[in-house]
Amino acid sequence: MSLRRRLGAYLLVLHLVMFAAAGLLLPEHPLFFVGAEALLLASLAAGFALMRRALEPLGYTRRFHDLLQDQNYANRLAAPASSELDELVGMFNTMLAALHRERLALGEQQGFLDRLLEATPSAVLVFDFDGAVSLVNASALSMLGLYRPEGRPLAGAQFAPGLDARARERSLDLVAQLDALPLGDSRMIADTEGRRYRAQRGQFFDRGFARHFLMLEELTAELEDSERATYAKLVRVLAHEVNNTVAATRSVLDSLLFYRSQLRESDGVDFATAIDAVKRRNVSLGEFIDRFTRVVKMPAPELRPADLRAIVEDILWLNREQCARAGIRLGWRRCEPVPAQPMDLGLMEGALLNVVKNAIEAVLARQVAGLAGGHVELSLERDGDDTVLAVLDSADLLGEVPARQLFTPFFSTKQGGQGIGLMFVREVLTRHGFPYSLASTGQGETRFEIRFS
């Protein structure tokens, strides 16, 4: 029973007893009886009025409790009828105002944090106390190819529908590397397509318990720019020193030829042959340096619409005789009509010639190892709004090569190779903004793919 009812029952019982006692006055003093009854009725009314006033704070407390329960912090308690409750109601309203301000501040902070997480290019994943994903931003969904991973461990997350086999393999590899990252560790990782990332696992405490988070930031462009700058500086220093030496050596060698007439015929022939050999070596050294400086001094592309099929047909024609003599099948595997693409014709011809030349040399290297035949085939097709050009060769020299090593200075899979060709190709395609990839297909072929969009 509530306090109000208990107090009301007490007043009623008390006054009923007093009414019964006043009834003893009725036979002998009827006027006193009437006066006593009137006084008791007034007392009962006054008692109930005082009870209501005394219990009024409980009503405000109940209404305050209801506002807190409903989290309706914007409302305020009405002003009391008596001045005694002004301080209590003022305190309640002050508490509601403080809670309202705090809630607005938290909402603004949460909204700001949500917008910041959605806008940041870094992938962010936050885990709950059981290690399941509780928060993931748009960059993480895109970078890792995830689909609604909330409520699942990272290793058991689903991948976005529509991912092709290569993209799914890349996502699986990235997720596996992130899931194995130790707490407090920050390291460089690479995906199956050679893109490089900085991954970090940390923790924060929520309600006294540790929660982990992962951050993944792609650094491919920054690292390539740094490598390019370092490579350019190195090549400029080498070119300066070598060209100065070659020019001086060439002048000295030309001067030495004047002494041939002073030698015997047999000695003169040997002397001239030796001088010519050194001059040829000098020329080769100069050409070697020129190949490096050509990458550094590449001009900005001048974009004009060009026919990709016509460019590839010219390259096939140039290499037709060499492949025919070596028994290499060279030609189209698939060729669809595609629209003209804006590009620098000279730079793109050089890049595609390098790609086809590398493929042919890889097949020739396999022939030297005892594997006859082989093929270099090209594919030109539409993929949605993109045009895809692919060069496939049967050498498959990249089967055991980590993707992160490709397109790096001085790395080559060919015996005696210098890695200049792929660097030149990377620079041309990067300056045009055309995505590219080079990897083993897993079916005995190497595939170099370029996307024109």
C-alpha cells in the first residue's frame, strides 16, 4: 500500500474513533455533540489538505523520474503552488537542463565523429568486447571489400557481392594479415596486387574493458613518389658522372688513333681493334645511362583520342617475324570494338611495346630452359564503362614473385635485366591515370592488364 493511502487510512480511522467518542455526548449535550462533529469534519479536511501538501514533493519526484525514464530532458517541471517547493523544483529543472546540454554535446560529438570516420580515407574497424566488428567506416568497406561485417569476427566477415576472383583473393589476403596483427603493432603490409598499406592495431577502454580497433592506410602513391624522387636523384648523379667520363674517354680514344700510323701493320690492327672495342663499350655505357634518364625526363602526356587496336596491331606487326622464327604464337585472343581513348600516342606506344617485348623475352627465356613453343596473346574488350587491354604470355615467370617487388627500380625477373622497362611502363600509365596490374593468373600464364576509363 502506498504512503498516501496509509496516511489517509490513518486519518480516517483516527477521526472515526473520535466521531464514536463524540457520540457519547449526544444524549446529554446535543449541542456539544454537533460542535464536536463539526470540528472533527474540519480536522479531517485539514488533515487531508496537509497530507496532500506534505506528499507534493513525491509527485514532483515521480514526474522527474518519468522524464528521466523517457530521456525527455528538454521538458521542465511546472512551478509549484507553494513557495516551500521552489528550491526542490528549481534543483530538478537545473539537473534536467544540465542533462539536456550534456546530451546535445554528446550528440554533436558523436555526429562529428561519424562524419569524420565516413570522410577519412583510412579504413577504421572497431571491435566489441567479444572481438566482433561493432563499427566500420565506408573506407574499410571499400578497401577490404566487406559487406555488413557488424556482429561478426573479422576473419568470419562476408565479402561484398559481385567481387571477382582476383578482388576476393586480395580481400582475403588483406583480412588475414589484419586479423593476425598483434596488439600495439604497426607495420607495412602489401596486398596481392602490390599495393602497400600501413596497418595498426590498438585498444581503448570502455566501461572498464579493453576494446580493439584496426586502422589501415594506403601508402602506395606516397611510397611510389618517394621511390621516384630517390631514383631520379640517383640517376641524375650517375648520368652526370658517367657522361662526363664517357665524353672525356671518347675524346682521348679518338686522339689515340692518330698513333696507329706509327706502329707496325700487325700492331696497328690490334691497336685499332682495341680502341674500337673500348669506343663501342663507351657507346653502350652511354645508352645504358640514357635508358635510365629517359624515365626521369619523361614529358607530361599530351592527350589526344587514339585507336588502341591500331596501336596494338602495329606492335604485333613489328614483332611478328621474331615470334614466327622462335615458334611463338603471337596475336589476338579476343578483340572487341572499343571507343577511342585519350592518351599520349608516343608514350603509350612505348609502354605497350615494352609490355609485349617483356612477354616475348619471357617466353624465349623459357625456350632456352627447354620448353619449346609458347604464346603471347592480347585481349581487348569492354567491361562496363571501362576498356580493358590485357597481354598474356605462357612463360608465367611471376608465379613465385611477390607483387610488391614488381615495378620497383632495378628489379627484374629476366637474367641480366635492369627493371627499366617496367619502370617506364609504370610512369607512363601513372601519368595517364590508367589502373594496371601484373600477376600470374594461376593457370600457367602471366597477365598484364590495363584499364582505360
